[in-house]
Amino acid sequence: MKRFVSLLLALLTLFMFTSCVNDYEDTQSVIEEESKVETEIFEAPILITDAGEINFEKEFVNSENIEKDGFYLYTCGFLGSVTPQCERERVDFTVADGYVAKVWDKNSQSFIPEQNGFTVVCVGSEAVSYAQKLEAGFAVKTEHITTSVLSSYYALVGDVVVTVDIIDGIRTPEGVCAIYTPEYGKTTGTNVYGAEITVVDGTVTKVITGAGNSEIPENGYVISIHKDHKAYYSARKAAVGTKVELFPNGPSYSVTALSYNGVNSVRGENQLVVYMNKASTNTNAYGYEISVNEEGKSVSESYKGNITVPKNGFAVSAHGNAVKALENAYTRGQTVILDTTSKKVIIINTPDLCINTAKDTLDNLINSFNQAKKAYLNIAYSDISSAAENLKAEIAKAETAVSQGDMASAVEICSQVVSQADLLTYATIESKGAQNRAMWYRAYEKSDAEVRDTVKKLAALNVNALYLETFYDGYFIGYMDLDGVEHSPNNGGYDALEGFVRICHEYGIEVHAWCENFFTGYLNNDGTLSSPVLQKFSDKLLMDSEGNEFYYYNEKATFVFLNPNDTQCRKFVLNVYREILENYDIDGLHLDYIRFPELNYGKYDYGYNEDIIKAFSKETGIKEDPRTFAKGSEEMTKWISFRCGIINSFVKEVFDLVCKNSPETWLSCAVYPDRDYAVNSIFQDVKMWVNNGWIDEVFSMTYSGENTFVSQNAAGYKEICKGNCFYSAGLAAFMDTSKLNFAYQLTEVSSAGADGVAVFALSNISPDTYQHQIIYGAFRNPSVQLYRLGDTVKAQLDYIKAMLEQSDVLFDSLSETGKQSVLDAMESLYSNATVPEDAFDKMAYCTQTKTSLSGLKLTVKNAFSDPDEAKAVNDELDILIYWLDLTNTRLNAKN
């Protein structure tokens, strides 16, 4: 592949000189749309290492023949993937990212990097002696050796070669080329600064320039080339009917140098620490670690903490911001060097490790498959097992390719194995038939057509509830006749709330109006208030202990809150909600920022308005200024409790409003992940709301890249909500969580007891982020909300039926007779699974269905001879009974 592409590059004057030749293309005016190649100028390449300086002669740069002693330089400009054969004594070494990546065995050919590096062939005793002084990890310096950063793919459009920088991602920065497939969406969403080539079945069907946002064909793709891309002027001339082929890049090397903070020290926040000469790291689970044996090869990785330290080896442990770099650099079997002088961990990857990566990914798939079977999860066992066997065969092909010196083919095969094994691993994750699945979203849509595109994306993700930001920054995305409330400029003149409600309902998706309560805007840089609401209530802004009427969020935003104790402010916000409930067919009202702000500048708490202090003094009889209260004192405890009471009473008022105006409307809230901090610093006492029955569903903002935290936080909130309301865990799609970790977060919160999952936010979901992890993993099957009575019952029974259909894989002790007895017992539940209109009839349905489910559980118990297998099925029935109990509780609270 490399020889083919490099030859075309040379023929088309797009050749990438990476050694001694400075070849550049001087683009003339856009009007002429032509390019020319300037004269090639040779400057002798120089390489400097600890072994000395090498000055390369012109005839020894990318030479096809090795006939003399000396040093030969090979870059991606060479027409081949490996260095030439040679009858003379030789040692090759490869440089990548400014370090020696590998010193090859004597008299063997080596693979040439296609990006960020080059290979030197040392011929003759003097040159061989030089190479043998080098070791992997040695830093190097170069002069006049310019290595190109090549793309993952090439597109051959007729006879024009186009490097492709992005697959299904935003076409940034300028000067890049992106390919958009149907998985990205309906259109490319690009601006007008480029050309776009539509390809169907390997043939150009359309070419546009200066327009952008091409429609993506279902059986093809779009090549989108920014105007500053090198191939823009040539590629845009492609005619309809031109043939197009895509080719992957070949072998690659990388050297990653990570600075570490200490050796055998306590791993702090965002730190990288090395551990050696001890049994294990003794770290907690909030990080990522790799172990390195005494030969300097990585042997394992772990997200669980306390990894074993190999004898005479070491371990590298990362936390927080340090995790991503270590995680991205890891490949089993790579060379890892501890440079104690520079305090760096140097991690070296070479092309031959692609086999290890493919095997590790397949091993992870098989392990996940076995764990799923052990847990009796309802997944497609036969399909996954068959696909895994095919991947084993592909790895064998890659190993054969390596043995034959065809590294480019091995890399491509392994890349495909990794990609397919990842998707299959997501398929080992349980996809529930009944589950609350939500996404938060800020809408910029200005028409029905734009809304429909977004709703189609939601439907494709199998999301059943959209939490649409409705009242925020003091603006409303719909229309209402309330003084101080203006329509959001983000939506033009379009009523986005009405459009989303109407179109989402066509697709069976709920819409919950996500509102931000007393947070109603910002303090502008010039000191003015950003929204009409703030301007209306400019004398009623919440104040911190230093007298600040804003919350300093960061250098770009200073939030401003209305005083939640002020009667007029409270009445205003309640009127906003009343207008929404009366004029829009929403499914739920979602309260965000239902609290005081966080500590201002990390120091100062809020609630020091004169009216709040006076009310506190009147209620408690305490006359002292709250600013003087000692931390932990009785006075401070009462001061905290009083401010919690302000928010508590407002939640009760919203609950009463919903019950009076629209009791069927779902009332939910988004709450802080750290409940102790929430109660004592921002005065958000969610447990009080839950215990009083004011909330239908709690959403915790359980945002973390560390799965242990996510699971533990979800379990903690489940305990708060258990038996009183539904609970969904909010997960972050905006962080640097690994894709596999995110895929598992979607299911681990369910294992921790969460009734649902909410993702922040829909705008962060794309093929480049977590789209595949969602649609191939926990959300691959449609799901019904847990409070939909008959629909929920049917969905859960269908899920159990699907488990029974795989009894030959999952259940050894279930006979065909026993299986049929369970299926027959389900039929009466199906026939009665209707949804009554009256609330009291709904409560009666819950009670009656619970009784029938108890009888079904007995049938299941008798159908299995293995009690563990029977328990796996009855656990699913128990959770359905729990949902009916919760639904009954919520109906009773509102009626």
C-alpha cells in the first residue's frame, strides 16, 4: 500500500519530502486555481545522538540500493514499507517522536515509520558500532530532517491522492480533509470554505464548492476538503463518474515521554507516580496503572488500583488528568524506560505490537462474554461467540503477514480486529427492555426541519426522554406573556419548546422542561446584567458573605442568582413554571440549580442578603451577624439549616404547583454529586425532598472518568431515593473518559441500583465520542420508562422472554416443558397490561399486577431445578415489582 501511495504522490507532485528535500507547493490565486512546484533544494540531513553526529550524503537518502558502507536515511518518502535488503553487515535503528524507538537485530530489515519518524541503516563495521551504542529511549536531535504527520487514510480520487485527517468528526482546524459516513448523520454540517465530493458505491456522484453541508448518502460517504488543504484545487475538479478508493496508512511508531511526580510516594490528584521494590502500588481505584517487568516490557494494565509490581520491574500509576496520556500510550509488550535523570517514563510502541493489541482486545471481549454468561445477562451469545472465532482467524492471518514481512497488511488486519472486537465487547453489555434513558440538551434549532434531525438522532440512540433546556440564562425557548421573560435569541423566532414536544411525541420520546430556577444570567464584562430577568430584579440578587452579588464561575463567566428567599423572586419563577405547565404539553418539569451557588472563589458562602438574615434572626432568636459564626458551632448549624429550609420550601411550592395544575407531569431534579457538600455549602437537602415525597425522580450529576466513583456515587444516591422515588445517574460525555469506560458506566450504574441513565449532553455525542458505545452497548435495544404501567410490564416480560429463548445457552436446568409453563403464565399479564386513565385505577392496577407477578415467580421457581438460574429470572420480576411499588407511591403522593 505504501509503495502505491508514495508513487502517486511523486507522480502528482504531491510527494512529501521528509529527509533532505524541501519540496513546497506555492498556490497561486483562487481565480487561477493552479499550483506549481518550486525547485528542489538539498540541505544535508544531520542526526545527533549520544553516540555522535551523522551527516547524511544525498545519495544515501531513501536510496533503493545499499552498496557502500555508511549511514542510510529512510523516511516515508521511500517507496516501500521496509528498508532495502543488503549483503553487507548492517544494523538498523528507528527514530520516532525525537527518541530512538528501536534498535533492530543485526543484518535484519526494519519497518520505516510513515509518520513522526525515520529509520537509519548503518552499514559496515564503523556504522554498525555506532548503532550498537544506542538503546531504545535515547533522545535525538535533527537538522534538515522534516517528518510529516500523515493521516490514517488516503482517498484516491481518480488520479489525485487526498490525505484524510478525520473520519466522522468536525472539520477543524483549517486545512484538513474529513470523510463523513451515514453514521455521522444526515448532512456534513460543514461551512462553505471548501469542496465536498459525494461518493456512492466507489463513484463520484456530486461535487460542490463554496457551499458545504452536503447530504450524506446512505450507501456512500462525503469527502469534505477545506480550501487550505494541499489537494483542494486538484480534487475539486473531479468529475461525476470518477472512481474513488480509500486506503489505510501503514506501519507506525510512537514514543511518549511522561514526566512523573515521584517514586513510591502517595499518588496525589492529577499525578503520575512510579512504584518499585514493593509488592503492589497500594493505590485506590480512582486512576489507571500499568506494570512493567524486569525486561522493560509492559505486561498489564488496571483501572482497579493496587496493581502488582513485578519483581525487579516497576509500575506506573496515574490519576485524574494524567490518566488519559498513560492510557493512550499503553500497549502490552511495549518497551517502557524509566529515565530517573529527567524524571520521565518513556513509552515506546512499534508496529509489530499491533498483534498484542489485537489479542488483548479479543481477550477483553472473551472475558466480558464469559462474565455476562456467568451473570445470566440477556445478550446475543451465539452471534458474539461466532464473531469472536472469526476474529481469532484474522489474528492468525496477521501473524502470517508479520512472518512474511508484510507489516502494512498486519497493521490493517489488526486494526479491523480491534475495531470489531470493541463493538462486540459493547454488545456483551446488557441492554434493558425497561429503563429511563435521558439526555440533556440545549437547543439552537430554528425550524421544524432542524428539530426533526435532532429527534431522529435521539431515536437512533434509543433515548426515551429528552431533558430540554427551556428556561435558562433568564430566557425562554418558547413564548409566554410574563413580564421580564423574553424569547431565547438562540432559536430565532421559532418556538423550540413547542416544536420539540410535538416532534418528539411523534417518535415516542418524552420531553421534560429543564429549568434553572434562580440562576438567571451573568454579569457582563462591562458590569451590566445579561438578562431582562436580572435587570427586572436587579435589587434582589443573592449575596455572598463578602457582599458579592455574583458567583465567579471562571474567567469567562460570572453567574448571577436571584434571591430565593424573596417573595417576588419566588413568585416570578413559579409563574414561569405555571405558564409552561398550562401552555405546553410537556411530560415533565426538571429543576436544575435548585440550590444556592457554590462557594464564591472557593471561600465565601451565600445567603447574606438583609432579608435572609432578618428572617433567620426572627425564626431562631439569634441576633449576631452570621458572618461571625464559628465553623461547627450550634449557630452555624442552625444558619445552614435555615438556608436549606429556603430551598426546601421552594421545592414544596413547585410540587404543589404541579399537583394542582398538572399532576400527571413528572417532577425531577438534578442534584450535586457530593451530598455532604450539597447540604452544608450550597444548602441542597435532596434527602428531605425525597422523604417528603416531593420529587418523582432524582438525577445525580455523577460526572467522572473513574468508574469506581461513578458506581459508588450511584449506589449512595440509590440509598437516598430507595422506596420513595425513581433515581437516574447522570453521566458525563464531555470528559476524557475512555470509550470503553463510558460504555461500562452506562451499565454499572444500573448494577449499582440506578433506575435510569442520563447523559450530559446530547451535543457531545458523535461517532468521534461515545455514539458507538451507546448504540452498540447499553442502549442498543429500545426501552420503555419504568413508570409506564402496562407498557413497562410488557417491556420487562419481553425481556425475560428473550432470556428464556436463549435457555440453551443460559439455563442448563430449564426443560422445554418448564420454559413453556413460564411463557404460559405470562400471557394473563400481557392481556391485562392496559393503562387506566384514572389515577386511582392506576394504583389498583399496580396492586393487582404485583399479585400476579408473585404467582409468576412461583411458576419460575418450579420450572428450574437450579435455584441460581431461577433466581436470575425472578430478580428481573422483583425489579418489576419494585417499579410498580414506586409508581404507586408517586401516584399516591400527587393525588
